[in-house]
Amino acid sequence: MLYDDGAGRLLCKRCLTKGTVACRTCGKPSPAGRGGECDDCYWNRLLSKRIDIAAVVFDRKENAEIFRAFGEWLREDAGAHPAAIKINRYFEFFLEMWSSGENIPDATTLLKHFSAGLLRKNFQPLRFLEEKGLVKITATDRMEVTERKRIKEIMAQSAETGSAHIFMIRYHDRLTERMREGVTGLSSVRLALSPALALLKTAIMNGRELPCQEDLLEYLGTAPGQRAAVSGFVCLLRDEFGAELALPSVKSLRCKIARRRPENRLDLERELMELMRSVDKSEKDRRKLVELSLRYFHRIPARMARKMAVEDQLVEIDGGDMAVLSGKKHYWLPKQLYYVTSF
């Protein structure tokens, strides 16, 4: 139960009646309700207790001493309170590290066992081991393990494609062989496998196992920047599996990108207003005005809008507004255009 001390603070009965007492360990003043032990001494005692309990689990004396040294290092590095909270979680790291052998494994073995992501979660134990010279992990080591993990994930996804998985297996084997020869690197292997799997998935969605030209064009239509990356897989499918595939030209892909890129609305608006302000308009100008209006108000691509402005009929609709009649569809245009687009 808590009591009001008259100053707006809620205190336990011992703190209310006795105030502070000397800590039995360090002698510093401590709230009486803490039982004669200050906060720092409590966390230090708890940390030491947890280190002792965990160290008993290790069979080898050398391993127990390394763990004890880590506990004391963590006390100095992070403080007793955080160290006491985290020590049991880090104990699991040491237990797992020594589960496959008595000695501390080298960097490659450690990374393969834990993965770079799990080592990041155990940053403090790893930093301790590196500072003590017990292990050395470089950025290259981390990157290699990460790339191998990503490649493994790509191949696992490929296995879900059924019999089409054989294409990815063969491509993976070819890339691995090139890597052994020193022609390519691990990152390049992963960057080649990823678009290959994407192309394979596109074909499967279209009801085919072996990709055809239609599948290739569909994939590159959504990812034109992957043309070079997928070229090796295309060559393999064509040479070894008889697929009728041909990579589209870079120019054609650039045209597709340009058509997909949204037009600058401000530029269109500026051009439209300038054309409307001009007094004498030729037929070409009036057609251009309709084209710009279709592009601005309906987001119709430039080539299609240009064709509609020339070939389709301009009609007046209810309310004095105008519309371009294209097939069975009416494309509304503001009535302000009526007086400047009379053909």
C-alpha cells in the first residue's frame, strides 16, 4: 500500500516512516523500502549471480572463464542494470557457439552457423570476442554470408515452381562454375538469379513452364532495367532448352519507359495556357490545343492524343462544354475551348 507524504508523493510505509537508510554493501543512502540495498548494488549483485549460474553450465573451465570475462566486460561497457537484463540472452549465444565444438569457431564457421542477421542481434558478445582477439570478422565475410543466404532464398522460391525449377538449377550451376573460374562474383550470381526467377514466374502465371518471347516482353515491360541482368538466363534457355527468345533492343525498351513516365503537369498547363492566349490560331494550333487538353485533363499519352485530335470529331455537349468523340467514348474538354477550336 502507498501513502501520501503530504508533498504529493506516494511512498511505501517504510519509506514514509524511516526515509533513507545506509546501503549495507556500499554505505550510500538508499530508500528504506529497498531493504537496505541501493539500486546500483542490487543490479551488480543480480548480474554477478546470473553470471555464476550461467557459467556452471559450460563443461570446459576455459569456456566458463571466457563467459565470466564477457560478463565483467559487459558490466563495464553497458552498466550493471542493462548487463543484468541482457546477460541471459547473450548466454544463449555462447551456448550455441560452443554446441558444435569446444573451441571458438573461426569467422567463416561462425557466420555460416549464425548468419549475419543473428550476429547483429548479438553485437556485444561479438565485439567482446573481437576486442580480445578471439575471433576476427571482416565486412567481406559478412557480405559473403549475406549473399549466400539470399541466393539460397531465391533457389528455395524457385523450387516452388515445380518442374520449371530445373531451368534455375542449371543456371545456378553455370553461374557457380563461372564464379569458381573467377569470372564473376557472389553478388553478380545473386543479381543474375533474381531476374531469372522473375521471368520464370511470369511464364508460369501465363500457363507455361518454358518462357516464350511473349513472357520475356511482358517481364521486361515491367522491369526494362533488367535487360542485361536477364540476358544470361535467356541465352541458357535458348541454347540448352530450345526456347525461342530474343532480347528486345535497348531503344525499344527506352521508348516503353518514356511512354510510362508521367508527363510534367506544370509544363503541360503552361503550354496549354500560352496557346489559348494567342489571338490568331491556325488549324495546326487548334489541333494542338485539343491534343494538349486530352493529355492534361485525361492523361492520354501524347501519340494517342495527337491522333485523336486529328481523326476524331469535336462535339458540343450539355452545358456548353465540349468533348472529343472517339469511338463510343466522350472525352470532356472545358467550354472555354469552344471559341478557339472551331474548325
